[in-house]
Amino acid sequence: MNYQTTALRRALAADYAIGLMPATARRRFDALLLADAALRVELGHWQDALASLTGALPERPVPDHVWAGIKARIEPQVLHVPAKKPFWMNLRLLAAAFAIVIAVLAGVLYQRDLGVEYNATLVAANQQPALQIKAFADHLQVEPLTLAAVASAQDLELWAIAPGGKPISLGLVPAAGKGRIPLNEAQRALLTAPLTLAVSLEPRGGSPTGQPTGPVLYQGALATR
Amino acid sequence: MSDADPLQPLLAQCALGDRLAFETLYRTVSPRLHGVALRFMGRQDLAEEVLQEAFVRIWYNASRYESHLAAPMTWMVNITRNLAIDQLRKRREQPLADGQQDAMLDDSPSAHEQLDREREARALNRCLDTLDGMQRQSISVAYFQGLSCSELANHMAAPLGSVKSWIRRGLERLRRCLES
């Protein structure tokens, strides 16, 4: 086919833009586009004209969990476990108090540094955010985002999986997905390395074998800090 | 398409890996793209899935945006539309389960629309008014449902050749009018 006629190029670009081309014609046109800058410009005009069809659509507020899901997919996630109170904690507290006084005097108070800054979002198989996890000194705080209902004879169990390693249980996810999961010393140490967090469906009371026995419903990868 | 489009520097910063710029971009355009996704999908949950996927693509493909080819919003609407149409095509291949049909919602326009949006819409409506009924209908069904030519002919119960020419002529008239 002769792709050089202006009218034909214009018509083909229009077909392509609105999506009428069958798959083979579409692939051929894709190849042409790569080599032909003027054709890309022609296509751009059609796409602009067609995009105006959506210009009159009303805006819709977006629920927060959509952003959480996007972030979970583009950011390396970090679950920061703050240091547990060591014996010199009081000294540190004193120093921190001084720092705050100075910051206030200077008029600069970095609020962010005082709260929990790190959390991870676990997503379901369809990439929808399901569970948010925040780290504290001796526990994880779990918040449900969109959690599937769990039968009363079953529990959700949270696992830490180091690259190439076996899953290690961090404990049961509280009923309804909201609450605390206490951490022991070994579990805390585990969370400082890059790993994957996963939630599996287990019999009531957790896996009887020490390894996940049911399907993994949610997961999220963590990076180190 | 104007050089002063504030979305353009945001996209450029996203291309450099600036997450803060991405969040600003998201806050600015997500309600608009959500409206687009909902128009295509007709269901809240499906629209949100498409929207999430669209923004993941926008982030990873920001460096491939070419400002001389399309306005940033056009580019982002196209990403959203293509994902929505892929989903619609997949769903057309598998029939709806019980109850899903009931979940379809009717998208009536929100009560207040911004002034420039209205002006834009007026220009579009004026141009759509220059099309005859079949041209208008075939363009809007092809655009919003992602039907191929033969599916479209089926849908409109009209010969393939007629549908093709309605769309061709309609699009041509629409673009000339919008550009005038």
C-alpha cells in the first residue's frame, strides 16, 4: 500500500487513533510510526481531537487507597523499626528535648521526624492495596484497606521472607485486620534486611507446621533503609 | 497544546524520578482521569483498577512523553483510555457474573463543572452538532467502547462500509471544526 498520499495517511492515522484497525494493520502502522516523524504528528492531531471527547466528563474524587496502591507499586517500601529503649535512653531523650527547644526557638520544627514515618502496603493478587503495616519499637500496627472476609475457622498469618529464605512467622493478623502484632527480638532483627512480607490464609490459630499452608493472599516487598 | 501547560514540567520531573512531582501530578489530574476511567468502565471498582494502572504507567513512561506530539493531558487520557479498552475487550470475552450487571452505575454529570471545562464542552458540543446522528453515534461508540469496525457494524446493525464512512467523515468534520 502506498502510505505517501496525504489523504490516506490522514485517514489511516484517524482509524488508528480511534482504534478501528484490526491487529495486523495496527502492528504495521506501529512500525510505520517509529520511522515516520510526520506520521506521529498527524496521529497526535487526531488524538488531541478525540481526547476532547473526554473534556466534558465530570471530575471524580479519588479514594485514598488508590494512591496507596500506586505508591506500593512504584516505591521500594521500607518498614523502619525504631530502636528499642536502651539504657541510655534518658540521655537521648534529654538531647532530643534540647534539640526540640532549639528548633522551636529557631522557628523550625520538623514534625515529620517525630511521628511514625515508615509504613508498607501489602497488595492482593490484582494489585489492589489490602493492608497497611506501620512499624513501632516492639510491635507492628496493622490497618485494613480492602480486606477479603475471613471465615471464622480461619486466621490470616503474617510472614517475613528473606530473599532465598524460608518464611518466618511474624504472628497472626488481628481479627478484622486491625490491631497490633507484637514483635520479639529475633523478629525485630529480621525486619532490618530487605525482605517480602506476605499474608497467608491459615487454620484458626495459625499454621500448624510453622510454614504457610494456605494461599498467599497479600504481599509486599520491603527495601532496607 | 501550549508551552505554558503546568503539567509539562511535572511530567519532565517525573521522568527524572522525582516522586514529589509525581504526587503533585497525581493530585492535579487524578480526579479528571478518574472521570474518564469511570465513563469507560461504568463501575467504581473497575475504574479504580484502571486508574491505578494508568498512574503506574505514567510514572514509568514519563520519559517517553513527547511534548510536540500531544498535550500532557491528552497523553495521560490516552494511557487511561487504552487500559480501559483492554479491560473492556477482556470483559466482553467473558460474560458478566450474576449481580455484576446490577452493579453498573449510571454516571450522571456532577452538579458543578468548572468554567473553562464548560467552554471546552461548548466548543466540542458545537462541533459534535455539525455531525449527523449516525456519525456522532458511531464515533462515540467506537471511542468509548473500543469496538472494532466489524463489532461496530454489528452493534449498530448497519453495513460495514457505511459504518466506516460515517466514522471517517465524522472524524474529519470533527477535527476540522475543533481546529477552526
